[in-house]
Amino acid sequence: MNIEKQRALAERLCAESGISVLPYGNAWWLLGRGINRVVGELAGLSHSDLQRHQLIER
């Protein structure tokens, strides 16, 4: 799977989790539901990544 498809999947996962994904220079700003964080890459982001970093309220 190419990087654009992986990013699209990560953006959809974030949207489903109530997290906005905003471009921030050459990075991405994740904002919402207990998160205010800048990440370098969205590709490969998974639901378990969000849970592990306690970004989603349980």
C-alpha cells in the first residue's frame, strides 16, 4: 500500500476517533479528544497506537 493510502486510512481512523488532523509545516497536528500533539508522519498510525499513547478516552 502506498503512503497516500496509508495516510488516508490514518486520517479516517482519527476522524472516527474524534481527532482532527491538520497539516503543520512538514508534519501533522492531531487535535481533539484528549490529544494535542504534532507527529511527523500519519502513515501507519493504528488504533492500538492511539490507545497505547492514551490519546483516546476509554
